Amino acid sequence: MTRKSIANFCALSLSLFVLWTAPSDAQTLPAAISVSTPTQQRLDPQAVLKQLRSSRVIYLGETHDSEADHRAQLEIVRSLYQQNPKIAIGMEMFQRPFQSGLDRYLAGASTETMLREFTEYDKRWGFPWEFYSPIVNFAKQNQLPVIALNTPTEVTRKVARQGLESLTEAEKRYIPPIAEIRAEPGRYRDRLRELFNAFHSGKGRSRGFERFFQAQVLWDETMADAIAQFLNQNPDRQMIVLVGQGHIVYGEGIPDRVARRIPQVKQSTVLLNPPAHFLKEEAIADFFWKTR
């Protein structure tokens, strides 16, 4: 199973589309924003931003092809930076072997075109660069770290085809130790099994699912490992993580795995423009951030 196929599974539960525009130099959030909790409590966006300041990790769960979600991310990042300039941005969109390409651009040693070339962005992520460039450039302008979180495509693809046991020592370089990769929790497995079966019209093989599940877990563990490593090395930093919603719902993808590495770490999950069926799930996230 290819990484593209894996992404398609995640996309099944993440489809939405909204429209929202805001001035690029906005210092306050647009009035159209509404923020609520899964218990349907409506909240003031500015009050939520102040509340988020106390979290060490803030996840902004996106739908990758939603331009509105990326605009919301930029405004939230700007607002959080105004509260606390000691932030970093973790991005699923870049893979860990290419951190140096990001660092060169942020240091002013390369152009945007070179950044995309050095990180192989178009080949490895492929969603419009224009969705993410304002966020990366905001980080550059304000000298903020941007952390490449994702597993190398080749590794995820190989695990989806052949399992974790097939990885060579060289392929393990950018992932956590195998002993730290835990195929859990059971509810997470069940949810992904349902998606897997739906994608295969109920004909998915058990062995195929186990490898798919290993690849998904590896994806989450690798990003959690990158987040935890950065936070441990930079105790004065707060991290804002840009990632697909499927990696943070119910805390079962990345957040629980970060908490396993950094006990008692305070984390907050924000779903941007979540689909209607998410709004009925009380434990799915801390906040729903809607721009329509």
C-alpha cells in the first residue's frame, strides 16, 4: 500500500470545505470566527487564545486541501505569537531527513524555490505550496523554529507493504526505536479498521490491515518523537503543530504518544472547521474553531 493510499484513508473522515478571507496584516481575529467545545459551549476566540497560552503543545488539526484551514492556522499562529514569542511550529508537511533544507531557508541562505527543492516538498507532500508558504514565511520573518515532523515516505511505504520488521538499520534512522512504536489503543485500531474495510468494500485482508495500521502508528509515533525531542531540548518553547485532523482526534494519534514521552505535558487540540459528525463527539478534541 502506498503512502498516497494511506492518505486517502485518513481523508475519508476529514472532508470539508469552507471559505474565509482575512487581511494578511490583521492584528485581531475576524468577527466571523466561532469557537466551541464538544459540549456545545460557545467561547470567545480571544479567551480561548489566552487559555491556549498555558499549553506546551497546541495542535491545529487541518483538512489538507482546505485553504480556509490554512488561513485560520496563520491567524492563530500570529495571535499566539503576540502572546508568547517563544513559539515553534511543527509541520507534518515536511519529513525529518529534510530539516536542514528548512533551516537554510529560515536562516536566509536559500530561496523559496530552493526550499521546495531541498525538502522535496512537491514530491513528498504535494498540496499547494501557497497554503503553507505564508506560515513558513511568518516563521522566517520572526526567527521562529520550524520542525519537520514526518516519517520519510520510503519508510512509511515499506512498512505498509512489508511491516515494521522489514526495516533496515539505515531506514530506522529517522523514526523512534522500534520498542517505542506501540500499536495501540484498541479504539484507534477499530476506527482505522472501519476505514480500511470501507475503502476495500469489506474485503480487506487481515494481514493487509495490520501493515496499514503499523504504517499509521509509525507515522504518529515519528511525529510525536520529533515533538518530544524538540520540547526536551528547548524547555522555554511552546510548539504549535500543523497536522491533519486524523492524527489528533480523541488524542489517540500524536497527543497520547507525546504524553507517553513527556508525562504531565499540557496539550490542547483544536479542530479547524470540523465536519458535522465530529461536532457530536464529546471526547474528540478540546476546541472546534469554525470560520463560517
